[in-house]
Amino acid sequence: MQQTYQYGWLIPFIPLPVPILIGVGLLLFPTATNNFRRIWSFHSVLLLSIVMIFSMNLSIQQINSNSSYQYVWSWIVTNDFSLEFGYLIDPLTSIMSILITTVGIMVLIYSDNYMAHDQAYLRFFAYMSFFSTSMLGLVTSSNLIQIYIFWELVGMCSYLLIGFWFTRPLAANACQKAFVTNRVGDFGLLLGILGFYWITGSFEFQDLFEIFNNLISNNEVNFLFVTLCAVLLFAGAVAKSAQFPLHVWLPDAMEGPTPISALIHAATMVAAGIFLVARLLPLFIVIPYIMNLISLIAIITVLLGATLALAQKDIKRGLAYSTMSQLGYMMLALGMGSYRSALFHLITHAYSKALLFLGSGSVIHSMEGIVGYSPDKSQNMILMGGLRKHVPITKNAFLLGTLSLCGIPPLACFWSKDEILNDTWLYSTIFAIIAWVTAGLTAFYMFRIYLLTFEGHLNIYLQNYSGKHKIPFYSISLWGKGVSKRINQNVGLLAMTDNKSSSFFSKRTYRIDGNGRNMTWPYITIPRFENKKLDSYPYESDNTMLFPLLVLGLFTLFVGFIGIPFNQGGVNVDILSKWLTPSINLLHQKSTNSTDWYEFMKDAIVSVSIGYLGIFIASFLYKSPYSSLLNLDLINSALKRGPKGIFWEKIINGIYSWSYNRAYIDSFYIRFLTGGTRRLAELTHFFDRRVIDGITNGVGFISFFIGEAIKYVGGGRISSYLFFYLAYVLICLFIFFIT
């Protein structure tokens, strides 16, 4: 076992050859590298699979032996300063490594087909592999400085991936917004790291926790300064995990390709903030004020994310706000000290949300083949409906992920969310009520997304594309596929390159799009009215995109069982608790999860009932293809108008406006922060030009004027000089005597 741990330093470096070789190949041998580009997807999956197997092996050893391992080596050593680098293999590291690798492998296989049409295919895989390296380096770091280095690398990769289609203004603005917002939190993180180094004199986690606890016990530290440093550390997690008020970057980050949303914004990058708080929880738990702050920020995020998801039209943006709310649940559990519940929900949510994002990508992929559908329309749920007939596998996978997030047993998120909900009653009644109400809202908005996308049979834009109406158009998608296999060979493929590419995991050939992602309307629709048999309809994705959905669906079904207790020697123990024993012992908590099954079933009945209530309300409002919060006829007829009906209509419209306009938080930031910064810059610019430069220029102008005036006084006559001199002396004497 010791020998296996010694190779833990390889975990972050195994995926690194892919981005290096792709970069070198594109620099030195661009033609050959592009011709063999399909190989790189296989290499990316292969190397990440090696990391996954290695991580699983380490996890099994930890479960069996309840052990951790750390190795460090000195990098900078002076008389007053020592900086060490190393790696730490403990339960938190192994959990995060397994999540990153398993979800990453599925996303890479999915991306091979999803991105096969894209000219920047190689750049995409280079970014993804480098992101995996950065994230694995982050979770294996043994000290705060090392975490900060990889933290910034993860931020850089997210900037590159969110702005992958950087020629699109929306994508360029989104990556800048994510970068700037995260800089706020990262600056606080850096200050917090330096502050705790000043207090303890160490960056290493074990030394830091031990020294700090001794200082607190002996009351040898300024508690106000300690709390400030802890808040600054927490600020980094707030930005990275999209907690209020630094959550505004997450929904805009959906401008990147859908596989990026599944990997970064469901399972890994946004989980980095949860990981940081979990890693530093032995530090935070002895500071009551910071634990209360974590809980407060988390419960606000839980409710805010759920309310903002209620009226979103974009399917990916709705899932993004759902991610924000679920991250709030994890942060709430950490703020309550429920370390096990937080990590349990981190695991179950990662697989469920990755399944949902990849399912949404499959939906978007199918909608792109419809006549007249531009990118904004292919993600608009209001323009969907009836897709269950055309994409049945995607529909079933999406339904599985939806039911899991709704908390329906025996799916994954039911077990973890139920634990958090039960823990809230022991912490705060107000927080518990908000958390339980939000659980109902989660079921409502998730089923709203499902119903608007897959149920019904009317599409607003195409009327009914279920095959009953014939569309007399040839539509050629610049995103890789034609809508029909019966496209006339004489039709020209305008604005397309002649390059072709086949994905590694599929033999189908796709045309490479050079500029399709840059276009506002990336379709060439050519009317051919003489052919009345051509249909336009959605289609199911290829097997290489459906296979990851199947695997993630199995995880969603069964991963929750790792938290179910079993009887061992008369004690109820579960796999997750045994796995987390070293970390739980560090927090001085119980290492086993004793469960009263009667209490569990009683609480589960309540939570499941709330979930079903949300599903019922969503079904009532959205089962009809004509009903939505945009069309209140169904609600108004149910309320039969009248004063009460008008009152409720105003409330519903207010909720809709609040949700659809992102609670006006973005508008507030634009008006007061961005606008205020601009006005301050303009004022500073005016002060610099008119005051600072004005004084300097005024002195020069006055000197020039005086010099010009004096030169006329000097005429070269000594008598004149003597006259002015005597006059000056007499004036001075006169002033002296009269004063």
C-alpha cells in the first residue's frame, strides 16, 4: 500500500502529455496534426482512464485501512522562510479524483462526436485535458500556496473553455465576466492565505490546523483578525462555486459548448469551492462566526438559485441555476458542520447534473437540424415540445436525472439531499423551512424543464414537426449534419469548407465548420417547393453521445447506495462513512452514521411528498403545450378572474419578472458597480486632465507670459535699470515705514 501511495504525485501529470503534444504538433506540424486529429480523443480518454483506475485503487485502500498519505519536498529554504511542495492522498482527494475522472471520461467520449464538426476540435481537447490536469493538481495539493497555483490554472482553463467560440460576442463577454468575477474571490483567497501564514507561519494543512487550534485554545490570537482572514478565504470559494453574491458568472458561462458545461459547471470546477471549504473545515469549525456566515450565504444561494430557475427559457441556463441552488445545499451542510452530508451530495449531484447537461446537449444537437432554428432557438424550451417521440433515449436519461434532483427514491440525490434537509432542523428552524420549500421548488422547475422540452406535441415555431406536416425546404446545417439524407446533390454548401472529419468512436464523417459558430443564423435554407416529401424533424444523437448518457444514468441509479448503512457487528455503518473516517476523525466527529430507520422513513415520506407536490404543480401548469408562466390563461381560468384572480396574477407576474430578470442583480451590478466604476473613471480622467494637467500647464503658461512681459522691460539702457531699481527700493521703504 505504501508503495502505491508513493506514485500519487503522478495523478495530475498523467493527462498533461495530450495538451503539450497537441500544442507542439499544431506549431511544428499543423497539417499532419489536423489530419490525425481523431487520435487525440482516444489518447485523452485513455490517459484519464489510467488516472481513474489509479484513484479507485487508492480509494479502496483507504476504505480498507482508514489511512491517509502525505509527501512533501522542500523547494525554497532560507533562515526565515520555507516553502514546500507535495501531494496529499486522503478521502477528500480520492473522492474528487474519482469524480473528475469518471465524469471527465464520459464528457470526452461525448465530445468526440459533439465537436467533430468543429474546426477547433484539437484546441477543445487540449483545453479539456489541461483543465483535468489543473483540477487534479488542485485536489492533490498539500498546502495553500500549491492550491492557489492550481486554483488560478483552473480559472484560466475555465476562461478559455467558456470563451471557446470567442468570435461570438456573447461567448467573449461570458468568459470575461467569469474571469473578472472570479478575480474578486481569488484576490480575497490570496489575502486570506497570506493572513493565516502570518498567524501560523505555515502553509501546510496539518501544521496549519494544529498551530491554529493551539493558538485559539490559548487565546493567543486576535479573534477579529482571524475572522477577517477566514472570510477572505471563504470569498474564493464563494466566487468559484457561484454563491451569492458572486454567482452572476455561472448562467452566462453556458455560452461555451455543452460538454464544457457538463464537466466544469456540474461536476468539477464549481465543486472546487466546496472542496476548498471542506479541506479547510478544521480551520473554520473553531470560528463560530465564519460557520454562521457560510450557512447564511448558502441558504440565500439555495433559495435564490431555485427562484431564478423558475422562468428561464434557455434549457442550459435553467440547469445552471439549478446547479447554483444545489451547490448552496452542499455549502449549507458544510456550514452546519455536516461534512459527510456535503460530500455525499457532491457525489450524487455530480453524476445527476452531468447526465442532465449531456442530455440537454443531445436535445440541442437534435434541434439544430430543424429548419430555421438558430442557436438561441435550439436552446429555447418554449420552442420545443414533443421531443419524446424523436429522442426517446435522451428523454429517458433526462427524466432519470430530473427525478434524481427532485429527490425521488431510490435515485442518487434522494439519499444525500434528505440527509441535508434533516440536518437543517437541528441547526435552525428558519433555515430548515427555507431548505424544504426550496426542495419543492427544485421539483417544480426541474419538471418544468422536462415537460417543456419533451412532453406535449405543439411547437410554436414549426407548428408541428412530428412528421404530420411536410416542410418544403432543404435545410443544411453548418453544425455537422443535414436534416435529411435526401438532400439534392446539386445543392451548394455555401460558407462551408471542403474538409471532412470522422470522430474516433464513430465512423460517421462530418464536415468541418470553419465559421459556423460565428454566424447569427448558421443555416442555409434553400426553398425547393417542387419536392413535397421532404420532412424536417429532430433526430436522436449518435451512439457515442448516447453511451455516456447510459453510463451516467447507471451512476444516477446506484451511486446513492454508498450512503445506505448496513449492519456490521451490531453497528450501522455505510461505505461512505468508512471511506471518510480519517477526515471525520480530524473534525472530532463520529465516524459512523447510525440511522434510525423509522425516523428516516418518516422524514423521507415528508421530503418525497414535497417533491411530488412540486412535480404535480409543474404537470398542472405545463402538461398542456399552451400553458406556461408566459401564458396565464390556465391559471386565470382556474381562479375565475375577479379581484382574487387579478391579485394572484400580479403575484405570478412579479415572480416571473423576478426570475426571468435574474432578480435584477445583474442590472444592479451593471448600473451601480460597472456604471459606478465608469463614472469614477470619467471623473478621475476629468480631474487628471483639467486639474493636475491644468496646474502643470498653468504654471508653464504663467512663466511664459511673465517671461514675454519682462523681455520688453529690458531695453539695454543702464539709466532705465537704475530708475526702476531706485523706484523699487523707495516703494519697499515706504511700505516698511507705514507698517
